[in-house]
Amino acid sequence: VHPTSEYLAMDMQAAAINTCKRIHTTADNKGLTCQLIPNGVGLNGSPIPLGDNTADIVVISETHIADVQIGDLEKAIFAEIHRVLKPGGFFVWGNALPTPVWVAAPPHVSAHGFNLLLNENVTKGAVEARDLDAPRVNAFVESLRQKYFVFRWLGHDSTCAKTSEMLVKNFYRHPGTALYNTMVTGHDTYARHIYQKHDGNGKHFALEGPKPFKKLGKKKTRVA
């Protein structure tokens, strides 16, 4: 976290914002604001609480927009991101989503005044990370069993206990779960996209701090 920068974290769930405030709004992190957006951003939601052309970077990470397709809600979100970004600002988006969504994303986002700078498939790394993290997740689930009486009362092998365990692990895409398998089979892709706001004519703007990505052979890297 850069000490002179300002950060705005938004979520539509009060529990997430309470956690943000409890863990991250510390004395050495005074530039962070954690804000509840009850209905989210987009259709029937709220605008991002920022003025036009004021943000340098907008990040959407592990947030399930476009979990099936890019529709009117997603288009409204892209338009709102474009509104708050400064000319030359960056929109960074990453998640595990159905592969056709990532294929369709660039023309939809670009239509709202962006140029695509980076399109990176990191599914292999995401799968390997879940494999490596499996012991920690198993230990976390076991700690839930010990913490809550209802799990001890139901018993380790009860249908309810097993279903609860699978729901937690599936949300995380734990090895052996349905969502994990969608990444293994290629049904879902874990991708990272970076877009830059342009002036309406496709022109890029120079920004202080982060610099544009450039293509080097088949790889893309950020210019230091």
C-alpha cells in the first residue's frame, strides 16, 4: 500500500466491509476507506462514490460479475468504471469465469472506451495453487467442526456435515470439487485482463506510476 495514495474498497455485503474495517483500516493505512454498497454497482445499484475522471486504477478481483455471460448489468458496470477513471487510467479484472465469458469480454469492454493491454490465462497456476493449499483448507474446515457445536453434534460422517464441508470447499475451488474440476477441464478459465481508458479515438494517455504493458514475443510484461 502506497502511503500517499487513497484506496476505496467496496462490497455489497456488510460482513465483508466489517472485515475490511477491522483488519485493514489500521493506523498505518489511513488512505483506505471501506464502503458498503448495498445493491452493488450497475443496474438497480449505486454509482461508484467518486467523481468523474478521478481514479487511477479500478480493480475487480474474485467478484462474480459475468459468472454466466456479459449482460446489461456488466455493461453498466463497465460504463461506471469508465466514468470514474482518469484518461489513461487502468481497469484490472481477474477471476475464474466460464471460458466463453473471457473470450467475449474484450470487445464488450473496449466498446466502453478502453484498450486491452493484457490478456493472460493463469488457470494452470490457479489449479497448482489450490493443490498446494489443500492441507491448509482441510485444516480450516476441521477447525470449523471443532468450533461449532452443531457439527460435533451431527457427527463427522453425517450427510449434513459432509454437505456443509463440500459447500465451503467448492466455493474455494478445492481439489475434488465441481468448481475445481471446471478449471481442470477448461470449462472455466482463470484470466487476468488489463484495460486502459482512452480518449474516444483509441489514443493512450501517459500516467505517472504504472506504465502501459507492451508485447514481447508471445509474452506480455509491464515496462518498469
